Amino acid sequence: MECKHVARLSTEYCEGGLAAAVEQELSCHLRDCPRCQALIEYVQRESEALRSTADLPELDPDFRQRLMLQVGALGTLPNPAVIAGSASLRLAPRFADRRWLTGAAGLLVLLLVFGPWLAGATGIFPQRPQQVGGLIGLDSGVSVPVGSNPETLVLPAESLPPAPPVPDQPISSPAPVPSPAPAPVKKIDASGPVQASVPAERQIAQRPPTAAVPELAAAAESAPKSEATIAAKNNPAEMTIAEVLREDPLPILRQAAAPAATRPMLATLPGPEQMPVFRPEYLPAGYQLAGANSDSQDVLTIVYEDQPGNSLVLRVSNNQSGMSIVGAGGGAGGGERTSRTVSRLVQVNEIIYRLEVSGPLSTLELSRVADSVRPVL
Amino acid sequence: MTRPDEVLAVDTVKGDLQAFEELVKRYQGAVFRLAFRMTGQREEAEDAAQEVFIQVFKKMYQFDPDKRFAPWLFRVATNICISRLRARKKVIMLNFDDPAQRRLEFEQADIDADPLISLEKSELQREVQEVLQELPEHYRLLLIMRYQLELNSQEIARSLETTRENVDVKMHRARRLLRTAMLKRLQEREETYGMQTRRQVKH
């Protein structure tokens, strides 16, 4: 047996999954090969590390109690009908199943044949609507036109709900529209209060379904808004980029957002779509935020440094803008020949952005940074 | 005398909540461990574990008492963990000249484990758990089920609805992939440290 065979069989050898003859042969090899001995020792330690629960956090001691409260609220029998069915299927012989099945089918046929007559005789169903010529089907108040899709039912006119009033000029209607869904794209003017500008067509599209029914719309308007409003304020999806930046713990970004008149940085990114702020969740040891800027139409640049001149540059661009890859040293503060660049495409809200992380680090470290970049939505 | 899991499951269907609580007591640790190793976050792991047991309770009538309960439970847990991982990926990373993916590809070359041997026990444990999070989900799942839940190949095969042979083959690849990733991680680190040392000398 050669060393390469030992390498391939090492796991099985350590865990006792080899045939006796192979195991004996491998053991013979190990006696004379210190390198393979070390490998086997490592594989055993690796298995121990895989089994380790040293870093495993404790489960909340109240977990079971909370869970049982939830389960109790669900009810004791999740689906009695199916349970009864499955129990009978397990306990009863097969022919019994068929017998019940046959009985049920027969009953269904009888109902289909005599149902209309029974309904008429007993007066269970209300007065039938007027029959329209050329319609066939069961006489249960709903008629199906010949040759039409059976799912397209023709309802009698009096059974339809009254049509909602149609506004004369819906697009220019000044009436306030309750809009629980936040506008995903917001323009930010750093010099003044943040305003969401939503086109008129989108306002119509965002109109909630309650507006179609006047009673529901009125009830929705008269309902207390306090909790919903507070929840919306606390919801990050409702916050503007400027608000996110104000809450951001990174001081440079706060600085960028606050005196916006002098530093038109992240909060004033122009472009057809407002770009989200991106931030890596992982940075190599020692690297700290050193600067951030939007140096062109829709390119966001964030610079991290561990010491002056050692820059790790994150660039985010709207992929449609066609920003070319700037090679080594292209980032702000970069300039070392040993710089590398890794790229990623990231999709956020159906928009694809291109990330580039450049710096004098290994591609593995750059990849870890790039993979950890998340948008602050 | 303790009732078997399968009896408890049947009693749960009959409305015995204490039977279900006993099942939770027996398996909450394992389900939480699986969820934590898959998601890497404590809060999410607790939420996932809760979702698993509620789902199990709701679907208990589908459990076949002629089969074993644990693989069925772990199948539900696995599905929930994976669907949570997928839901979490709202930001979709597209593969774009990605060296991180390439480095995790299964390599046929023999592995020289020399650099790994020098790792201390605690360091090795930390590195292994970190690399585990970087492995593709199906390999990670196999390793977690084998080493954290201590299931054998047959039990894993039942849980994942596959064959034992398939589990053995995939497990072999998972271990090899783990070792490759560990080795490359150390080599990259060595390269980085070496570069930083050289830079400091230059300054």
C-alpha cells in the first residue's frame, strides 16, 4: 500500500469502516511511515473537532415551555378528519376500504341524479334564477355556458356585489391614499427634509385592496393608526438612506450624512435608482473605516485602512453603468502593486450591482470580505 | 418504563400533549444543534427548532408508526433549516470569477496534511467549525448529522431519503473537501502573514 492510498482511506480507517484485510495492510504501512502516522493522527483530531460542542450555545431554558404554550394554542388534534382516515386505513382490512369507497361513490351518483329533484321538492335551495338559453349543467343557481371553461361561472346579476364607485380622474385625485407598503425607491435631498416621490401611476398601483370596498376603506381610515405608524417608523424597510446612515454606528458615515451641505457623500447618490448603502460584515483584523465617497454618477466607494497607505477599497456600482474593472491600485488610497481585486455581482431588489474589493491582501481574504458585503436596506 | 418515540408519536395524534412534550424533551437538543450548525446563529437556530416542532406536531398524523420517529423528525428539521437558509439569501451572490468557489471544489490531488498537524486542539476546533460553515449545504448537513447528531450512515440515509451507499460516498467527499478547505485556509493565512511581515520589514 502506498501513501496516497492511506490518504484516501484515512477517514474510513479511523472510523472502522474498512474490510479487515485492507485495515491490516494499512496498519502495516503505518508502522513504517511516520508521515502517514501523522496524517491518521490528524484525521482523528479532525473527527474530534467535528464532534466538539464546546462552542455550542445553550438552548433557552424556557424553550420547551414556550413551545408547549404555542402547541397548546394550536389545539390537541391537528387534523381529526385525516387522522380518523389514516387510522382506519391502518387498522381495517383492504376490502373494507374498497367497500366504503364504493358506498361513497354510489351515494355521490345518487346525489347527482336525484339532488336537483330533492332540492326542488324540499325547497332547500332558494328560487332558481332565470335560465338562459344554451346553458346546461346542474340546476343549483349557477349555470355553465355550453363549450365554455367550466371554471368560468356565470353568476346571476343580483348575486354580484355592488360595483365600487370609480373616481372621475384617478391619476390626479388629491385624496390621500392609505399606503401600508413602503415605496422601495426614495429620492433623498440632503439639503432638505427627506421626501418620497412616487409617480402617480405607482400611487394607483399601491392602492390597497380595501379601497375597492367603500366600507372597508372607511373602516381602515377610522381605525387607530398609532401602533401601525409606530411599527412602520421602526421598520428598517420604511427608513430612508439618510435615516439609516444616522443610525449607522460607523462615525464616518454619520459624518457623511449629517453636514450634507458640505460633504455630498453617500446620502446624495444620484442616478435613476437610489443605490442602497453596502457594508461588509467581515473585515480583516486591524482594518477600520477611513473614508467613503460617491465619486461618479452611481459608484459608491468605501475605503478601509489598517495603516496609512494600506487600503482595502470596496466599490459598488450599478452594473448597468458599465464600470470597468480598475486593476491593482485603482482604489482610493491604493497604489501598491501587490493589490488584488475580486468582483461579485449582487442582486438587490431586482437590481444587479457590481462589487469590487481591492487591496493588498490574499484573494481568499478579499473574497471573504466581498462575500460578507450586505446592503443596508 | 419509558415509552418508545413511535408510541409517543401515536399518543400525540390521539391528543396526548404530554407525550408530545416528552418527544420535545428528547429531541430539542439535537434539533437545536442541527439548526445552529446549519444556520450559524443562535436566535435563528432557536426559531428554526421551534418551527420544526410545531411543524412536526401539525403533521404528526402523517407519521407512519411502523417506521422510526427520529429520521422523520430530522427530515422535517433538515427541510426547515435549508428553506430558512434559502430565504435568508435575499441577496443572491452570483458566481463571478469567484476563487472562493473554486477553492472548495473537490480535488483529486493527494493532500499533504503536514501544516494541519501543528494546529492546537482549540484552534483546530474553531477552524473546523468555521470551514464547516463555508462548505456547500449538502456536505455540511452530512457532516453535522454524522458528527454532531452521531447518526450512522443508515440513519442519515433514512433521514435524507437516499441510500446508505450514497451517504457513504458523499461523506467521504465531505471529509476530503473539509480537509482541502482547511489546508488552503492555512496556506492563504500563511501567505497573508508572510506578506504583512515583509511589508513591516520594508517600512
